[in-house]
Amino acid sequence: MAEVLVLVDHVDGAVRKPTLELLTIARRIGEPVAVHLGAGADTAASTLGEYGATRVLAADAPEFGGYLVVPKVDALEQAVEAVGPVAVLVPSSAEGKEIAARLAVRLGSGLITDAVDLEAGDDGPVATQSAFAAAFTVKSRVTNGVPVITVKPNSAAPEAASAAGAVEPLEVSFGDAAKGTKVVSRTPRESTGRPELTEAAIVVSGGRGVNGAENFHVVESLADSLGAAVGASRAAVDAGWYPHTNQVGQTGKTVSPQLYIAAGISGAIQHRAGMQTSKTIVAINKDAEAPIFDLVDYGVVGDLFQVLPQLTEEVESRKG
Amino acid sequence: MKIVVCVKQVPDTASEKALRSEDSTLDRDAVDAVMNEMDEFAVEEALQLAERTDGEVTVLLMGPDQGTETIRKALSMGAHKGIHVVDDALHGSDAVATSAVLAAALASEEGAGGAYDLIILGSEASDARTSLVPAMLAERLGLPQLTFAQKVDTDGANVTVERLTDYGHDVVTSGLPAVVSVVEKINEPRYPSFKGIMAAKKKPVSTLDLGDLGLDAAEVGAAGAWSKVEDFAVRPPRTTGELVKDEGDGGKQLVSFLASRKLV
Ligand SMILES: Cc1cc2nc3c(=O)[nH]c(=O)nc-3n(C[C@H](O)[C@H](O)[C@H](O)COP(=O)(O)OP(=O)(O)OC[C@H]3O[C@@H](n4cnc5c(N)ncnc54)[C@H](O)[C@@H]3O)c2cc1C
Ligand SMILES: Cc1cc2nc3c(=O)[nH]c(=O)nc-3n(C[C@H](O)[C@H](O)[C@H](O)COP(=O)(O)OP(=O)(O)OC[C@H]3O[C@@H](n4cnc5c(N)ncnc54)[C@H](O)[C@@H]3O)c2cc1C
């Protein structure tokens, strides 16, 4: 059966959820072969096998952490040569998209980015993309070379399907460009213990209606009761109430969770651009005319400082 | 220091979009066109670096005739000259082709044979939002990439960038020339002054077509695209579900709704 390469997103062998989604999607078009770059392949292999990876091609070298993007492109290119896959799937993270971009140019391949769904087709995999703030759904296909496709988080529910997950070493030789951009330092964001915004199943966002950094705890408490990530509108970010990394929208992150809760957010088109593909949308706003209500499944017209704490309390009490 | 800024003209986000039924590309005539917002930050950063190093800023744009307006805007902000790649065959280009055209324009005579120290781009265009072009351009030019920069420093031989990542921030460094893309946190773009607008009218803009770049029409545009739209559908607009007014039990009603959808 044809093989599909899946680039693994991991932290020292701890596999991130979007990779499990990719393995699930990859099985629709062939047998997944995982490519694990960096430390921890043996740890990762059991998880990767559990989700359907027949093989895990592993390489570790200081270049992967010490330089930007290109060393991973070198490795993936060599994995493509070794395997001859029907497609290469990469997580749609900022880094994943850059790896895919450079790989596509090198392979002379077409690239489809930010796919939200993927199915087998007569002429190769057909990807679904969502365009222009989700106003359109587009189905596209790569017509040249080995298709390189980046897939957005939350595009599928990970499904286990046991496979061998056999670790095989991948020999990588680095080109001249590999050491082009040196990493001087990496500063991880302070851990909040909450899920990653773009990967979270539930997102609770606050806007200008939250009215101050000191009030954001009402949003955070609700998020914590739901195991959710916290987002913010640009108005809240520009006012300095919440970090830029949490901004949802056209110039922030695009999220597509099972549930999006907008509190004190009016629903400007640029905000919608980042959350409109959420499966269920809920809003709390004291203005019944707020445009956010045009797209909600359920809306409460009221003061967020009354509604959110009550909601948090109810969620907690249901947990028993 | 010689700097090129790549700027894209995009439909104003606030306007309604339509896709052409013939070829599934954006109907650009139907919407107002503006400079991609992120590219204003790229132009500003280029101008600031040029001011510090007594440098020169060239604006490079690929796009239809009306793209001239966007080039003029960058010139009125203070950029020195423009290169406009315009050719009917470019319509429908994918990111792979776009990066090939930009690379060819940089290598051309008007592009000073690629003799640039820095190439600055926005980190994302607001219409397609792929963020692919900066990395692809770096690959094609064989140059280091320093993307998603929120701070750029250079001593004329090296460039150091503080960049936003998915999980925090990095400091990265490379030699020059290099490709840099910027995020909106980096600066506050200036407004063109009246004097700037008048001066822009006299600044040189060279117009290049595919022939000038030695590219074949079959390699670019919809004809040369390596990915193909098979089908598109207008997503049905979301409709308002249930709206309730909070009478003291809004939170409780909300939780019942969430429970009905198995979300709590
Ligand atoms: C090029 C460009 C890019 C942009 N990118 C983004 C982006 O990425 N993300 C983004 O979010 N925005 C973006 N914007 C900004 C966007 O246009 C809006 O200005 C912004 O989303 C507004 O944020 P907001 O809804 O929090 O604030 P507002 O529009 O001021 O809305 C606040 C809402 O809170 C409600 N409210 C107030 N108090 C309470 C209370 N106590 N209880 C309940 N409700 C209350 C009000 O009724 C109001 O509806 C962009 C704009 C431009 C021009
Ligand atoms: C909805 C949609 C989805 C698409 N998906 C894909 C896809 O999956 N794969 C694919 O290959 N193509 C895709 N395209 C085509 C792609 O958007 C165009 O090729 C576009 O020219 C480059 O991508 P971008 O606008 O996303 O640029 P980005 O990579 O987001 O732009 C980053 C920066 O590159 C510079 N830049 C970009 N375009 C130009 C230009 N024309 N002139 C000068 N500088 C420029 C600007 O500085 C800009 O800020 C898609 C287009 C649409 C409308």
C-alpha cells in the first residue's frame, strides 16, 4: 500500500495532539510513516504506532534545535527520497508551514496549506480549505510533484489504530543553507497550564467588555472550569490587558474549537476571521444588537460579570 | 544598506468577497484594493533601517495594474523606487509561482541583480493568509530566513531578530543578505505626509512583464499553478440560534444549552 509521510510535532518525544489528528487523516490516503526529528523517538514511537504509524523514521542532530527550519527541510527531503510517498502531511503550525513551504519549492511540488479536511481522490488527495474568514469552502488538489499538505489542528478527532511503529534511523546530510539562521535563545512563554490556543477543544475569549487586565480572571476562571484556552480580541490586547499571543482574529490566531465562548466582544469582521469555523459559538454581550449575535448558536444578552461567574459555578457543580 | 520590501495589494477586509465562477479565483474588481496591512509595518521597518544606515528602499509588488496605487503609497511613506511586475498571465498564481516571480524580479537588472542586504516582507497577507511566501522566497534565493520578527537589529554585516513563535519567542541571527518577515508589533507605520505624496509622484517605478524576467507564462498563473481548486462553495452564513436575556439565571440557561450539546 502507498505510504504517506507525517512530520511529527513533539517536545522531546511527547507527541502533540495535532500529530495524532494527522496520522488519523493520513490513513484515509495510505499507510502513515512518521518522521521524528530531534530527541525522544523511542518514547514517541509507542504513541505514533498506537495511532497507525507503521514506521517511525528517526533522526537526531544538534542542527534541528540550533538552527531555524532548514535542517528539518533537509531531513524531510531525504525522507521523501527514501520512501517515495504519495503525500507529505505537516502540521499547520507557523514552523510546520515554513518547513512545508521550503520543501515544496525543493521538490518542485505544489503545496496546499491550512487544510481542514482531506480525502482520497482519483488523482491524488483532495483537501478542503476554508477561505476568506470562512465565507467559502474550497476543495483543491496538488497537480505537480509529491503533494505537500499542511493540516490545521482540530481537523479530525484522533482515532487509535494499532500499527507497528517500528523505529528506523534516517540518515541526514545537511546542506550549506542548514546553518543559515542560528538560534541564539528560545524563551518559552510562561506556562499557564492551559491548552494551546490553536489546539484547544474549547476557547473562552474576552474583549473590551472585560474592561481591564484585573478583570480577566472571570474569563480565566470559566476557561479553567472547562479545561479551555483563553483568547482575547485585539481591543483587549491593544489595551494591554492580555498578551498578543492570545489574540484571536485576522491578525491573531485562527481557532476552530468545538466550542467558542465570546464575552464582551462585539464581533467585528476581523475578529470573526479567526473564530468563525468554530463548531459551536456562544456569546455573552450586554448589547442585543452586537454583531457577534449574528453567528451564535446560543447568546445571552447580559452583563458578563453576572453571567460568567454563574456559568463557572454551574460547570463546577456539574463536575460533582 | 540596500533594502527591498515586498508588498501585496489585497482586497479591503471589510468588503464582501466573491469568487469568479470561471476559474475560482477572487473577483478583485468587485472589491476595494489596499496595501496589505502587515506590509505597512514592513515598509516602516525598512524605512527606519534605511534612515539609520543611509540606505535605499525599493518596493516590489506583483499584481494587476491597480497595484501601482499600493506602490505609490509606499513611495509616499518614503521608499525610493518601485518595481511592479504585471502580466495578465500572472492571474491565479499560487504561492510557489509568486515566490518564483519575486525571486526573478530581484535577480533582474531593475532588481540590481539581487545585490540587496535585506529583503523584508509582511508575515502574512490578509487575503489568502498562507504565510508561505517569505520562506519560499528565502529557499529560492538560498538566503537565511528570519521570520515573524517583532524586533530587527543590524550592524551591516549581520542581522539579529527577536521573533514570535507558536510557543514563546526566539532570538535568531544570520549574516546578510537575509530575508526577514515582520509582525504588526514591530513598529507604528507612519502616515504619508503631503510632501511625501507629492514627492512620490516623481519617484521611479519600473514595470516588468514575464518576458523581462525570462519566465514562461506556462510556469505561472492559473496555467502553471501546482495546486488546483476543484470546487468551491459559498458557506451558508451562520444564522442566529437562540438568544436569551439574562434575568439573573443566564449562566444557568447557558449551561443547560452546553449540556444539551454534550459540551459540559
Ligand atoms: C486590519 C485590522 C486587523 C484587525 N485584526 C483583529 C484581530 O485579529 N482580532 C480582533 O479581535 N480584532 C481585530 N481588529 C479590530 C476589530 O476591528 C475590532 O476593533 C475589535 O475586534 C474589537 O474588539 P472588541 O469586540 O473586544 O471591542 P468592541 O468592539 O469595543 O466591543 C466590546 C463589546 O463588549 C460589550 N460589553 C461591554 N461591557 C460589557 C459587559 N459588562 N458585559 C457584556 N458585554 C459587554 C459591548 O456591548 C461591545 O459589544 C482588526 C482591525 C483591523 C483594521
Ligand atoms: C483562499 C486562498 C487559499 C490559497 N491557498 C494556497 C495554497 O494552499 N497553496 C498555494 O501555493 N497557494 C495558495 N493560494 C494562492 C496564494 O495566496 C497566492 O499565490 C499569493 O500570491 C501568495 O500567498 P499569500 O497571499 O498567502 O502570501 P503570504 O505568504 O501570506 O504573504 C506574506 C508576504 O509576502 C509578500 N507577498 C505576497 N504576495 C506578494 C505579491 N504578489 N507581491 C509582492 N509581495 C508579496 C508580502 O510581503 C506579504 O506580506 C491561496 C489563495 C487563496 C485566495
